Amino acid sequence: MLSDSAGLYFSRFGAWSRSHEPKGGVPDGEYREGLQLLVECVDSGEINSLDSQNSPVAREILAIHGDRRFEMNSNWIGSPQGWICPCCKRTKVQISRVGKKGQILAKSVVHHDHMEDVLEEAFNAAFVDAGTTIEQVDGRKLIDNMSNAFGAYEAVLVCEDCNNADTNAKKVLAIPREFSFSICQIREFIAPQNHQPHLIDESKAQAAWEAAKAAFVLRMRIIRAVAKAAATDAHWFEPHPKKFDPIPVYGYGNQVHAAISKWFPSDVVADALGMQTRVSKPNVSRWRDGTVKKARALPSNYLALLKSVEYKATNWDLFPDDWCCPICRRSKTQVVYVGDKGEIRFNVPATGKAWRDTPRICSPCFKVLIALKTEVKEHVGDFQDSYSFVSPNELAAIIHPRPHADHRVLPAEAKSLLDRIVERYSPVR
């Protein structure tokens, strides 16, 4: 069997890619031709570094479970057809199983230690508690650089059942949320079976936790000390480039797929090969039910904490002090909010050509805009990546702005606007 890279090179798509060169915007016809050829090559097995709902592996799975719909995720599609879970040692065929809705589940997950999140959360908490008033850019870079050093294991692709076993074992044993079992530890307390979720041996999981507990407690103590040093200008760090350890999934920087990535982004490839078959679809109307999270108060030193992250400092300085969001009319300071890990956020996304007179809006306004567009597409089908379907004034009329938080969407007004937009599109669809 050819290697993944050789299979791609000698495939019909490989030959097509070498004879064509994308230039800025790829012509629609040429783009569709290449995408269709890529799908055909994956479906036939010519390219085995990607997977699909019609690949040789998928056909083998269908022969076992019957003619059912697949529910694949992008990691499954973006990984080789011959991939084997390094934790439970099952093949893709053995991992596949029937879900609660009668669909075939085909999912893999990037399993990682959560020390990066823990370290960032500790840094943000220490920054606020210490009352630091000067941005700590190098201290924040220390946090980014050291997150891998505190991890108990490197990020690794596993089947969803193995990842769920980690979550379920921690829940049953009331283990701290910051801890994650490694794949070797998970392997100790599961008994893998084909086409079945893993059962957990609680006594073995408890033993694995007890063996890891002392090191975890030590890591947490060191993390808090490092976070305090980084947040209070007592750190020792001089920045240098951070290493990147790619995960072998399309979209994670794998050079095997360079001939594909120059043409198609990962979401386009995933949809073409099988993501559109997912059975469990999100509730696209939830955004307009009027429920919102409670706003978190800004710490007095929020600006120094925000400016400790270089790209956030640059983004903040792009806007004058008297800037306000043209949709919700909130001030620059009111647009700032506290994230789930205690980080300070200030996001002002671009809207594109369709809103030429309103080129930038705050993140909560943009979130409502995207949610509205997603639901509109459910009714009228796909359309160009444009926001011309709604005007800034129409968007402003369905939101109730709140300082330092997401907007509360006005349910009746949002439903009325949705109906009007769908009616505008329907006659031409």
C-alpha cells in the first residue's frame, strides 16, 4: 500500500492539482471540478489520508451496521482511513457504532491535558488579585510557552469513546476538573469492545487517579506560583518562538495535504466528504429565545490584563477612545467583557463589503448577525458569504444591549425579522 503522501501524489486529484494553480479567487467551475475529483479519489481509496462517508472503510462499516446515515466529525474525515486509536487500539471499523438516533457514529477527538487552560486561568486570577496595573506582555508569553511543560502528556487523537471514558471516570470519582487521564491511564480502566462505548472499571480508575494524584497536586502548586510571578512582573522569561506539534488531521498543519489545502479550507473538505450528513443538528433558533448569561464585572486593572496579550493590545489601539459600536451604540469600554477563564476580551470583527458603511461591529452584535444568517440559511438554502440579507438598522432593532456581556435578543422582534428575510428570499429560491 502506498504511503499517505504517495497516495495523494499519484492520485487523479494529485495530477489535477499539479496542472492547475489557484490564483486569488479560484473560478467556480474549476474549484468545483477539483473538489469533486478529491471526493472521488477519497471515496475510491486512491487517497487514503482522508476519509469520507463513501470510502472503502465507510462501506465496510455500512456492511456491518446496515444502510444508516453517518454522523462523522471533521477529525474522523481529516484522519487516515487506516487510523487506529492509540488508546483502545481499535480500527475505525471497530470504533464505529450505532447511536441513539439510529445513526452510525464515526467520531475521533483530540485528547489533551488541560494545563494550558488551567495556567491561563491562574494567570488571569493572579493578575486581578495582585491588582497589577501594567501590562505583562512577557509574563503572558511565559504562560503561553510553559503550558506544554506542565502537561502530563502531549495532545493525541483518540476515539470519542476513549475521550468520554476520561470524562465519565472523573465525574463518577469526583476528580478535579483540571485533571485529565493520559491514554495509558485510560487503557488501564477500560475493556474495549467492538462497536460499543467503553465500560469503566471504577476500582481501576480510582487506582489510576491515586497514582497520579500527588504529581497533579504538585503541578497545581507550581502553576499557581508561576502564574503569580508572570502576573506581577517577577518572571524570568525572554520570548522565543513556540514549537508546534501538529496532530495528523487535515487542518492541523499536516504537510501531507499541502496539495489539497492550497485549494480548499478544512471546513469545505469536511462538508464535501461527510460532515453534511450529521444527524444531531444544533438548534438554530436558540439564539433568539431571550436567555443570556449574567455579565461578569470588569476588574479595575482590566486594561493592563488585556494589553498583556500583544494581539489584543494591538486590536485595542486600533480604535479611538470615543469609538462606539455602530449597531448597539455601546462605548469602547462597554464592549470589553470577562471570558470563561477570567481573560479580558475586546473583539470587533469586520463585516465585509456588504456593510461598507459599517465595516466593524462589536463581537456580541456580530454573534447575533451570524446566528441570524445561520437560521436564514436553514430556510432558504446557502447564499454568498455576505450580510446583505439584513441591514444594520434591522439588526439593531432586535437586540437589547448590555455592558460587558452578550446582548439579550428580543424574541418577538427577532422572529418577525426572520420571517421578513425569509419572505424576501423565498420568491427567488
